[in-house]
Amino acid sequence: MTVVIGGSKRQFRTDQEERDKSEDRKARKAEKRRAREEEEARRVAELSVYSATDNPFHDVNLDQQFRWHKKNEKEKKQGLSLEEAQRRDAIRRQEAKEELERLNRRRAEREAEQKLREEEEIRMQRLAESAQMSDWLAKEEDFQLEQERNRAMIRIKEKRAKAIDFLALNLRYVNPVNGEEDELTKEGLEIDLDEPYTIVDSLTPEQVEELHEDIEKYLRLEKSENNLEFWTHMMVVTKDALERIKATRRMGAEAAAAVEADITALLQGKSYEHLVQLQKQVQAKLASGEPIDTDYWESLLQKLLVWKAKAKLRSFHEVVVRNRLEQLRKRQRDEALLAQEELLAGVARSAQRGDAPKVVPDNGFVQEAAEDAEPYDRSMSPPLIDIRDMRHEERQMDIVTTIEDLRHLMQQRRTVAGSRFIPKPVEVPAEQQVAEAPSNADLAEALYRAEAERELDEEEELFNVEETINRTTAYNWEDKYRPRKPRYFNRVHTGYEWNKYNQTHYDTDNPPPKVVQGYKFNIFYPDLIDKSKAPTYKIVKEPGNDETVLLLFSAGPPYEDIAFRIVNREWEFSHKRGFRSSFDRGCLSLWFNFRRNFYRK
């Protein structure tokens, strides 16, 4: 028994020693792990910006790992072992890690949503810019169309109109504006307008090609459906004219005229509906597959399209004639009312002066006037002419009786009353004298017409806006000569300035606003009294206005001073840069560009 007991004690002692050794090993491992963590924290502290002796937290243990001693003591009091505390810490760290991952995912989602919102904002901004750009382009096209119409108006007023100008004049009467009565409308009433398609018959091949290009320009700029239809039909007629010109050059004038005469005889005088029906018949014949002359029927089909366009243009012309007649009647009514008002005003003035005859309310007034009238005598009428006293040439003239003359007059009145358009009679100028050497006035007129007929460059625009000059004193020569304004034809040169700012914010697709880069003034003084003194110009600055100045031109009798408002910038006086100041053959030319400043870093 003793041996057994002793053996049990030894066995118990051995198990206790093993447990002590296991706890010692665990403690040593924990101490080593703690030492490694402290060493790692020390190295991190050494690598960080702050140190234990120099940090804004005044923490001398900054290089040591933080340990929550009170928490550890509290856990020991609660009976938690080291493994359980570490397990809880591991669980808590895992939860913190998962929470951090969730936060990172939410942040990534927010960033993705923010990116989508920014992309959507950029897309909406681009759409707004595109819409604004389309508005700008539409406004630019409207401006170009208005400029084309203004050029047509100027050419018609100055009697140098082109074929496209007469066609544009037709459209003014197709779509008249209520209450509009401008100078072009008044000028247009004096111009005889035939069917629009007949204008190509009187043009040369070069003029037909130019008309084709002008019609293409109007087709690009027009927005109205009626105007687009008109220009489309005119394009068909113009293309047909070009084809006929090519056929004439290819086959000869006689052969081409014979073919054209056959087709004209077949299609002339037919209405639009009849032409549409005939077109369907020709198309059905071509699609039938019968043995026919395909070239003839295809050419006939093409001519049908041309004659359909002419039929449409005839309907346009009927509207033009009707609207022109209405405007002419309105104009005549206005003139009649104006004349009536002037007559009534004259009668009223005469009545105020006492010159009006007094009305005598007497029944015997007419009888007294008849008794006071002088009786008729044969000497009051012109003497009769004896036919034998007339020359042989005068005897050959037709003798018209009073009744025949009255009948002819009534017939002319009925013709005028039944006509759709009453042209204004044009005074025939008196016969000119024998041609002499051209004067300065003729040369100046030729220079003016040459300058007006010269086409504008792409970067040039007309600049004929004159400023009003407030004169406090009269000219000292007004008692001898009647003052008048000189004629002028000016241009303004515009373009883009590609400075650093514009290069950064604009490109060729989205150019910057145009700026004025120079002017070309052409002032005509053909009738100067003192030709030894050339006209002069000067710049007049206005107080409080630094943006613009007045360019004043003075010449002397019989011309008044004129002024134009220009941009206030420094001029370039070099002839290589386009400067020109001359007075030749009655024309003062002042051309200049503004100085461009270039800066270097």
C-alpha cells in the first residue's frame, strides 16, 4: 500500500509539474509576442514623423504599443482567461474589419454614383451647348439670308440687278408682309415681272451657271416651305437649261432645237394635273416591258418634270401678279387720299385768306352769269387748214375724225381697265448732245459702278451707316451752291483673333466672335468746285466714349461733310499692311487695317 501511495503522489506531482511547465511556456510565448509587437511599434514610431521626445501629443510612450491595462484588469476580475479575451478581441477586430470593408464598399458606390452624376451633368451640358450652337447656326443662316436679300435690294435700286435678284423679288410678292412699304417694294412695282422660268432664256451659259450657284445658296439658307418649293422648281428649270446648253454643244444648235421643239409642241399649254396624268402614263409604258424607244420616253419623262415645275411656277406668278396689283391699287388709293388732303388744305388756306369766291344764294345767279358770258365767235377757234397748202409728207398722214379719236380713246381706257398690271410711264430722256470727252463726273460714276459691282470677300460686309452731324453754323458757300451729300460705297473687314484666350476656349468648329479688323472707305466727289484741294478726313473723339470715334470727311462746295462711326483702335499706316489714302478722278479712297499687337514671353 505504501508503495502504491507513494507512486500516486509521484504521479500527481508529475502532472502538476507538466501543467506548470505548459503555463510557463504560454507565458513565455505571450511575452515574446508582446516583445515582438513592441519592437514593431518602436520601428513604426521611428519611421513616423513624430518621436517619443518630439510629438504634439506630449506622449513619452509614443514608441510603445498601447495596452488597455484597466480593460485587462476588468476582464481578469470577470474571470475571463487570456485566450477568451484574445478570442473576443479577434472577433471584435474581425467585425471592425468587416465594417471597414462595408464602409469602403459604400464609399466606392458613392464615388461611382458621383461619377455617373458628373457624367450625366456633362452630357446634359453638352446637349445644352449643342442646342445653343444649333440656335447660333440658325441665326447665322438667317443673317446670311437677310444679307443676300439686302444685296439683291441694293443691286435692284442701283440698276445693276442679276437674274437671282428678280427671282428674289418675286418671293417678296408671294409672301407679302402686311403694312410693309419699303423702297424695294416701290422699286419693284416699276419692274415688269414675267414668269420666273422665262428668265433663263435670255441668259448666257455663264450667267445660267451663276444662277444655278445662287439658287443653291438660297436652297441652303431658306426655311420657309413656299420659298423652298419655289427655289426647288427654279433649280429644276435651271438644270434643264444647263442640259440644253450641253446638248447644243454636243449635237449642234439645229438638232437640239428640233428635239426641243417636238417636246415643247407636245407638252405646251397643258395644266399641272394633265402633266401628272401624262407622267403616270409614261411611267406605266416604261414599266410595261414593251419594245419601245426607251431613250425617247425617258427623255420625255425628264421633260415632264421640267414642265411640271414650270406649271407650279406659273401658279406662283399668278399670286405675284395678284399681290402686285393689290399693292398698286393700295398705293394709288394712298396717293389719291394724299392729293385730296393737299387740295382740301389749299382750299382751307384760300378761305382763310379770303380768296375763296362767295356763294350767292340767288336763283337768278345762273341767268345773270349766262347773260354776262361773251358770245361765241369764229375767231376764237384756230383757223382751218387747207389740204392743198400741206406738204406731200403731211398729206400722207391719216386723217382722224372727232368720233374716231373718241372711239380710240375709249378703247385704250377699256384696255387699261381690263389689264392686271398698270406699269408706270417712264419719262424718255431728251436726246443727248454729241459725245464729248469723259468728264470727272463720268469717271467718278464709272468708278462708283465698278466698286459697287465688285463682289464682297468672305470677310467683308457693307458699311454704309452714316452718322448724323449736328452743325451749329451754316456753310459759307450755301448762298452760291446747294449743299448735297456725296455718294459712298464702304466696306468693313471682320475676322477672328486667335489670341491665347481664344485658342484656349474656342476652335474652328466653335469659333470666337468676329471683330472689326479694318475699313475701306470710297467717297465720290465728281463735282468739286475747287479741284485743286483734295478732300480731307479727321478723327473726332467723343467725351465719355472710348469704344468708338467719328471719322469725318470734308471736301468743300458743293458737298456737305459726312461722318461714320468706327472702332477706336490704332491704325496700321504701312502700305504693305493694306493702307491706302488717295484722291483720284473724283474718288477719295481711304483703306486701313487696325494694328495687331503680338506679345512675347
